[in-house]
Amino acid sequence: MCASGLRRMGCAHDFDRVRMSRVPYHGRSCLQRRATLVVCLLRIDAWEITLFDSMPLPDRVRQLEPLSRLIPYVIAKGGYFDAKSVAPRFDLMPVVSIPKDDELVQGDVHSCGVFACMYIERMIACDFQQSSSIFDVEEYRGKIALEIFSHSDEVMS
């Protein structure tokens, strides 16, 4: 996310509307060499990053430290503090990981992108309740594909 993206989300003159933002983040475990896509919910009003990780690893919060140090500078560069007439904050945004018992966990190493899309869709709809403990990855993949191709001008045969 760049400063212009931050401005587009809330318009530089109306930062009261910018309270949270969703950031997909590609993390790699230095120890296990497994890359995954997680979603970070930036909660500016609470000054924290909420981590949604469908393949939780013990060192994931530590992996997000560069992001938690960078985001305050991006927020400042986007004009948030000036628009709110408050002193800029450059302290670390703590990362709060959702416990794996409270979120859906992927059963393979290939579905992190599908879970990231699902988390973001639920955040947009403000629906954080699990509809069930079973998430049908293939059904959701089909739903995403239909949404993408339904806006296509060409009909695939």
C-alpha cells in the first residue's frame, strides 16, 4: 500500500473514515522455508495489526515486524496525522494474531490465497463469524472464478 492508496481509501480530507485497512502479506518462514499469504487488518484507531493466518506458524508475528515498523511511516506520508491534527506516531504497531482455534485453518499448503480472499471478503462484509468449522476450498475457488470471468467480454467455450 502506498501513500496515494491510503489517500484513495479515505480521501486526504476525510481521514475519519479510515480506521482500518486490509493488507495481504506474503510471508516466508526462515526456518521452515514455507511461504504463505496472510491478511493483516490495520486498525489505526487501536494502533495494532490483527493477523489472520490460515497456516499459523510460531514465528509468524516476528516475520511481520518489518511491516509493523513500516506502516506508521506510510500512514504519516499519506497525511493521516496532519488531517487529524495529531502528533505523528512512529512506534511499532503491535501484531495481534487471531488464535488458530478462532479461525479456519487450511488443510494443505496450496490454499493460502483462497483463505486470504475469504478473510478479506468477510472483513468487507463485517462478517467475522464462522459459518461452519468446515470451509469448502474448492467451492470458494469456483465462486472466485465465476466472479472474475462473469465480468469478461469474451465467452469461453
